[in-house]
Amino acid sequence: MSELVRAGLVQQRWTGDKDSMIAASVDAIGRAASQGAQVVCLQELFYGPYFCQVQDTEYYSYTEAIPDGPTTELMREVAERHGVVLVVPMYEQEQPGVLYNTAAVIDADGTYLGKYRKNHIPQVKGFWEKFYFRPGNTGYPIFDTAVGRIGVYICYDRHFPEGWRAFGLAGAKIVFNPSATSRGLSQYLWRLEQPAAAVANEYYVGAINRVGVEPLGDNDFYGQTYFVDPRGELVGEAASDTDDEVVVRDLDMDKLAEVRELWAFYRDRRPDSYSTLVNP
């Protein structure tokens, strides 16, 4: 019998306020769980608009402590209720003025396992993230969950291969990439980068994107959330490019060993020759 992990991804449009967005996300988690999902990942900064389209201190009000804030506590209850592992991207305040783009990871029994803070922070038109976030300082942690070892990379991180490799070296079976990425800027990369990362590092990738145009700017978030396997093939179809959707797919963990035996990338690595890659 194959070892299958049934995994879920949630793409949503902005509802207009934080409370209703959280409620919609909790409902989506419940729908994924009702389909048998064992792990579910929400989109980047899931409970708010993508406020980085503007630079306004008003949006600092979306920050919460992690893990001691109300949304983490709520999601711990949701995880335990449904028996699912949750990846929950939020806007974190470590202390006043020290803010991060963060994902909390919660195990299927409601245990808070830790957090990943987005390492690579863009500053381009419509994505003014350096105004809101410090670069992450958690490194590239792996979380041992009820469904196995998982990692989290957030949106712009996906353009940087080093983190993808760090997750693979640490034994990740699935890496989630919650995002807020727009049609005009990056759509041509959406079906290239994550499949390439899955192939190069020989694990599954769950790529999540929100949908819709929000009142803060012209960014048209194009959805198309999907899972990709270590052969670079989509697991089922990608989600809609316009509508809310819960994507639930069976991920065959036996395929990881098959691919690693066929393509021995980890055996053939030459770390002794890579030292210049980390020079400033």
C-alpha cells in the first residue's frame, strides 16, 4: 500500500474585514477536513487584504503576537477539532516596531510547533514589503508533524533556490509556499518556479495564491493554487484563477523514494565547491 498524505490548500478573495476573513478561512479548513485533508495551508497574510500595495502605518494594526495572539489560539482549537495540521500565515509583532511576515505551524492535536518568518522581503511597486516587515531570523526550520516533515517558504522567497535546498537537506516531504502574487508581474513564473523547485529538491510543493482585485491597488491576484510532485507534474488540476477554492489532493509519499533513487541529486551534490555562493 502506498503511503498517502491528503493535503489541502485554501485560496480566497478579501472579504472586506478581518473577522469575516477569519471565519471564511475556518469554514474552508472545515471543508478540507470533511474531504479527509490531514494538513491544510492558508494563503499569505490570510486574515487581511494584501496591504503592501500601499505604504500606510494604519496596517500595522493587523499584527498579532505568535503564538500568544488570538488567531493562533483560535487555529490551535480548529486544528485539534478537525485533527489536521495547519500552516497559518499572519502578520506578527514580536515587539513594537519589530514586525514579520510569519507562518505559524500547528500540529493535528493543536500543539503549536513553531514559526517561519519570511526571509526575502521585496520592495517594488505594488509590493512595498520593506515598509512592513523585517527580514526573517528563523532560518529555514523543518516541522515534524502528524503528516511528516514539512517546511514553509513565503511568496517572494520562492525566487531564491537556497531555501528550497535547505528544506530538502533537512528532510522535508512537503514544502508550502503561501503567496500573494499578481497577474501582471509574476504569472509567467507561477508554473515554472515551484515545479522546478520540487524537481531539484525531490519533494512535494503546495503553491497557494489569493484571488481578486482588492480596494488598495490594481494587483490582480490570479489564484491557480496547486500541488506539484517531485517529477514536476501537477497533482490534479490547478485551482481557478478567479474564485475561492479549497484544493485537496492525495500526495503519494512513496514517489519521493522512487525519484531519489532515479535522480540521485543529493548523492551527487558538491558542497565543497559551493563556498563562494554565500559570499556577500
